[in-house]
Amino acid sequence: MTMVSEVLSARCINCRITRPTGTQVPLSTLKAGVKAVLVGFDDSLDAPTTRRLMDLGFLPGRCVELVRKAPMRDPLMFRVCDYELVLRGAQAGKILVQTEA
Amino acid sequence: MSTTSAAFAVHAEQVDHDPRALRWVSMSTLPGTGRLVRCPGSLGELLDQDWFTDALAERHGLWLWLRDDLSWSGVGQQVRRGLVGALRAPDQWGFEDATEDLIRVVLRDVLAGETGEYIRSHGGNIEPTRISADGSVELELSGACSDCPARGITLHDRVESVLRERLTDLGEISWHNAHRESSPQRLFHLLPTRRR
Amino acid sequence: MTLRHPGSGAVQLTPQLERFALVGSPNAGKTTLFNGLTGLRAKTGNYPGVTVSRYEGVTRFSGHELLIEDLPGTYSLDPISPDESIVSGIIDPEVAEHDQPRGLIALLDATSLRRSLGLLAQLMTTRQPVAVVLTFTDELARRQGRVDVAALSRALGLRVIPVISGRGDGVRAVQEAMVEVDSWPAPAIVPPSDHDELRGWVDSVLAAAGYQVPEIDSRTRRIDGLLLHPVSGTLIFLAVMYAFFQIIFTVAAPMQDQVEAFFGWLGGLASEGITIGWLSSFVSDALLGGLGGVLVFLPQIMLLFVMIALMEGTGYMSRAAFLMDRVMARAGLEGRAFVALLSSLACAIPGIMATRSLPSAKDRIATIMAAPLMTCSARLPVYVMLIALLVSPDAKLGPFGAQGTVMFGLYLLGAVSAMSAAWVFKRIGGRSGIALPFYMEMPSYRLPSLRTVALTVWESSKAFLRKVTSIIMITTIVMWALLNLPLHSDADMLAAGVDPTDEVAASAYVIDNSLAASVGNAVEPVFEPLGFDWRINIGVLSSLAAREVFVATLGQVAAAQNPDNPGSALQTMTVDSGARAGEKLFDTATVIALLVFFVYAMQCMSTLGVIRRETGTWRWSLIAFGYLSVLAWVMAFAARSLTLALL
């Protein structure tokens, strides 16, 4: 492995959560317009997907918000990192957030 | 808007003509200003081990001059982590007075940056003629700008506001030649004359 | 997960020039800048071993010639698929070794800077020369955002060039920067990689640059409130699709009439003006007949291209993908595959090119294999001709016109078959590698520049026009030759009992004994179960080059029999020999079999060529040709058998 790829692969080590606490809920359960803060990723999500989500702006500490769902309830449009991104419920279910309330 | 633990938000900026120095900019205000003598965590250790030939803190920036045998590309990440950790314990920082040095460094930075470029683009030049330990500064404005009647409003204010924003211990700023108001005779000099 | 390739696959298409790589996320305006820098001088190739297209172009500036490589849009240098490994390999200095680009130009969208700085941080970690191009600064301002470019440059330690796409001064500024690559500033230390430290670095840099987050694009929010609403959004989407089809049939009609009239007039001129018999036949049958039949549909295909380009340029295509993702997921695909298949309704070629937007190689292959099944405009002349032979214009099926219903049925069959084919190819593509997660950025609605729309339409039309002017022309001419050779002297004809002065009988004799007829009869065993005779056979064989040629070929055959009314000639044509001797050639079962054959058969050399170009290998073109030919025969046979059973 090259230096660059090693550095990139090591990134998500400390943001994967095995046992979410009561306040840490999946992103897919968020209601539209409710602001939440990202806390980490469920352990069951594979590492490459976790790192890709981080590269898309889903970093622990960032604000996330559900904008709308598609007519058939999937996929979901989120606002994260000042832009709009579409994810399927399957992935959104593995992203753990904490609502500000 | 993203929620950020402000202690983590730092980045390093190059210093003009000084490869030994880096200005570490912090989103949160530093715990104090002046020469850094005591610091918690790993940064404190680096400080004690004389990694730095000097360390000066302004409101939002920590100036670090690295020892000659070390390189920023080698130790940069360590320093960053140390700084981020140290910002978590702001009450354990210790400073000593270094007003003159700090003003000199920040002034040089301001004049090397946009403000200085703005002045130079109009054909002017600002030099510090005196920096005192009590924080008072005398600046000399020369070049095409020195005769401009507008200089009082734009240049002086601009430079002063930028400096005050960064330096808490800045005293009075006086301008060399500032008392020379533009007089009617001066204006006549700008009119075309038949005399040579 | 970096794959090592000998030479890193970065062997330039145009060596000896200094090479710069354009890196950035999709939607950042990379293509616009690339087009601005290279004009139409870009070359396309493939990265070795993967189905990713490669774009290189030369930009000229004050005596310098520089090579620009437009790397595929990416959010990260951390690859999660073999395709991405290729790209990150080009940038990773340890992989690229001696083939590193001279400098990296990072394109960052000013409206999503908080995210884009993450990619920039990764690029800076490679310690190569990097310069930043900031795009959409005008949109940033429009949405009450702001950024101090000089302060950003200082905070990053890099050169930052603000650019407003489409403006020439931006392109010049980038060219200037490339020429001055040796004086690009570089920071003393690279940004952090740990996610918390990176977040801090990004936020700190943005704060120092006075970055004001652009307000949520209220215009886009409001429009999306309508266009993506569960009820109104779906209805509007269906309306847009309906409009799509209306263009195909109704809107283009007046223009089609004009084109048809024009060719009719030209044909008249030809037959009157040219006295040499064979030349007159050549000009009116081969040239005008062949071209005319195709160009009649040109207004409609151009309109479709324009509509697709507009949907793409405004950002509506992303909304279409959002709405259709759930449906596409049933076939194992994703929303963006819908866009590719929709484009295939105009022409499979731009549709296949549109699969570049799919990150998953398996999705790309599956969609490429399915695209030819969508009812492209080339099938229309054939369908129109055959449906006229099947049902009369007045016939009705309940409240609907019978002809329209059959047409609709054919479109539906094509679409359902396409989705099924995609599903199959996705499944058999193997279970190697992880399933790529679906993610898609939703851009703001933008008013596309006329130049961008024109360039997009031109890109789509290029292949189609090339097909018309070369493949169709050549095939029609060859068919004309095959139908009129070998030459027969009057003596030969008299000996066969044909009166040489009777033009109709003479030309019928020529055709019945032509080279084409020999070929058509030779392949009879293959097509006989479908009810085809030699005339349909040569029509089908000639249309392997391009579907429209079928009409031209059968037109020539029919015109020989009845120059004044070829249509009725087709109606009354009878089979010469074999099991169906004496029966009407175009009876119901045969026409239905023929229609179904055309739904499935791969009859377009241009499409095969594009598949090869997009996948980098002939393998998939051959697979497509193979499976579609078999499917065409089987389904045509099934359709014929079913029709015969029901009648």
C-alpha cells in the first residue's frame, strides 16, 4: 500500500459505533426539517462505505437534516455540509445522529 | 452551519520570507497574548524541549519559530495535535509580556498582506518608525499617498482597525507627518501652471 | 486497495507535452472548464482494464501547448472500486512514479466549499503542485454567500483562481496559472487526515477566508417543493415523459412534412433531369431514397436531443433520477440509469455515453447491454411502415386508434425488455466486490448557457449524423448495387420470357435474379420459421448496418414492382416459393414477427462501435450482438407462433 492510500484507509477507525446509546438514532428515522448532529457510523457498515460517506461530508460533528423523501419513500434527500445529497434508506439507517432537542 | 468543537479548528499559514515560522490560526481566541512560556499537554513538552526559538501569541494566532535542525514537514502534525490538545485547557497557559516583539511581527504581517498591497497599489508605502514597550506605535506614510487629502479617512483608519483587531495591547498609533494638513497652497500645485 | 498497473495506465494519448490533471467533484463545472480550455480538440480513450473513459485535450496559450487530462469527477482519492483505483493511481505519486502530471488543478465549487475542501486536503497530502480553481462564485454571491479569495489563498497556502464558467477571462487565468506552474506556492505542512482534525482545519480555513455559507437556494427549494412533491412531482414527471413522446410523434410532424416534401421534389428533379437510366435509378433510389427516409426523422431526433440537453443542463435529470431510483432498484440499477435509458429513446448512442455518470462498473455494463432495447428513433421508420401493413389508419381498438396502440405496445415491450435485460446482466455480473452504495448530489437548478446546450446536442448528434452520412449511405448504395446486379441484356430477358420494354416486368426480373436475391435465398433456412422470404431477408441483413436501411431496401424492391405506388406493392406482394408459396408476404403473423424481431435485434453498427469505445473492449459489443440476435429470433418465432395460434 502506498503512503497516501494507507493514510486514507486509516481514517474511520474511531467513529464506528458498536452499541448506539438511546440518543443515537439512525439518520433514516429523522423527520423532515429536524436538525441533528452526526455522531458516528454503525459498526455493521463496511469500512469503504463509511469512508465514502465521510468524504461526502458526513463527518462526526457536522449538522445533518432531512430535506425530503422520494414519492415512494426511498431514496432520501439530506442537507449536509452546505449541500444536498441523496442516499438510500439502507445507508442512511447506518448513520447515527443525535437530535439537538 | 456545522457544530464544531472550536478547540479543534486550527490551520497553519505561511509567514512571508520566514520559512522557520508558521502562524497557527485558531477559530477560538487564544487564552492570552504575549510570549508563550507555559503550555499544557504535548505542546507544553515541545516548548520545554526548546523545539521553538520563539513563540508569540496574538488574539487568534500563535506564532511559532521552529529550531533550525527541525522541519515543519516533519513535525507539523505533532505540533498541530499538541496545539489542539492545549486549547482544551486554556487556563494552564502562561505568557510573559512581549508587546514590542508581538507588534513588530503582526505589523510586518499586516503590511505584507492585503492592506499593504492596497497601499502599494496606490503608490504608497508604510514603515514603522517607532514601536514602544507600552504599545504605542509611530508609522510613516510615504510615497504618493503622503500628499493625498483622503489619506486620513481611508488609509489611517484601515490600517488602525486591522491592527487593533489583532492586537489587544496596542496603544496609541501616531502618524509621522500626520499633522501636515493639506492646505489650499498644496492644492494649487495640482493645477496646471504656465510656469515651468 | 490501490491496484498497481505497469506504467499506471497513464501513458498519454499525446506524449511530449506538459500534462496537467483536472480534479474535482462531479457537478463542479469541470467539463465546462475542460471544454473551455481545449475546445473541440479533446481526444477520448480508455483507461486500461476498466470501463472508464479518458479525456485529454490540448490547450494553447501564448506560444505554449499544454496537455489537460480531465479526470472523472470524484469526491475522494480513497477508491472503493477498481475504476476509482485507476484515477487515484494517476494522482498517487508512488503509483504514478514517472508518469505524474506536472500539476494538479483542483476544481472546487464555491457553494459547497466545506465539503470540497476535504478532497483538496487529500490532494495536498500527495505533496504535488496544486492550484485551486474556484467555480460558481457568481452563484455564491447570488445566494448571499461570500468568500475572500486572497484570504483563502493565504489560509490554504495555494494559488486560488476564481472562475465563472463560460467566461473567457476565467479560462485565460487558468492557462496563465498553468504556464507559471513553477511558481505555485505550496504550504509548509499538509492538512490533517484524521476526521476531527480535518473538520477543524476546514472550518478554520473557511473562517479565515471570511466564508459566508450561501443561503439555501430558495429558488431550488421552492421548485423542488413542486417537482419532487409525492403527488404533484409524480404528475409533472409523467407529464414531462408524455411531452417527450409527443415530440416523437406530433411536434416534429410539420418539420417532417417539409423534409419529405423536399426530398419528393428532389426525387422528381432527379427522374426528370437525369436521362441515363441507371444513374437516375441510383440517384432517386439509392441516394435520395436512402437518405430521405432517414432525414425525415432528423427534426424529431434533434428535438429530442435538445430536450434531453435542457433537462440535463437545468438539473431536472437529477430530479428524474431521484424519482425513478426506487423503480430502477427493482432491476438492480439506480436512478441515473433511468436517465441513460431515457436518452436511448432518442438514440442509443448518447444513451450509452450517459452511463458514464454511473459510478458502478457493473451498473454501467448492465445499462449498456439494456440500452439498445429501448425503442430508438431509428426503429420508427420501420415501425411506421410495418404498422401500416398490419392495421389500417382507421382501425380502432376500443376508444384508441389501433395504429397508435400497436406503437405504444412496441415501446412498452422495448422498455420492459430493457429493464429485464439489465436485471439479468446485473445478476450474472458476478458477486465480486462490495455493492457500491448509492449516493447522488442534487445540484441547484441552473439556467444552462446556450453554448453548453449546443455542445451537448452536438455531442449527441455527431454520432448519429456520422451514421447517416456514412453507414446508411454506403449500405444503401451497396444494396442498390446488389439489387441491380448482375446486369441482364435484352436477349437474356427475352429468353426468360420477359418483355424488355415492359419496365415493371423488366425491373422485377432484375431484382428476382439479383445478387441480393441470391443472398436472401441463401439465408432462407434461418428465417423461414419466422415467415420471412428472401426480400425480407435482405432487408433484415441490410439493416444490420442501420435499422433505417430496411425501409430503403424494401422501398427499392417495392418500387421495382410498382413504381407509382410502392406501398400497395408491399401490400400485395406474394411469396415466391417454399412453404408459404402464393400467400401474401406481409400477412399478420409475418408482420408481427418482423416487428418483434426489430424490437430485439441489434441492428446498428454505430451502437456496437460506441459500446466498444465506452467499455474499452470489443467483448461487450460482441456479447450484445450475440444475445440480442438470439433473443430477436426466439421472440419473433414466439410472436409468430402465438399469432398463428390465436388467429
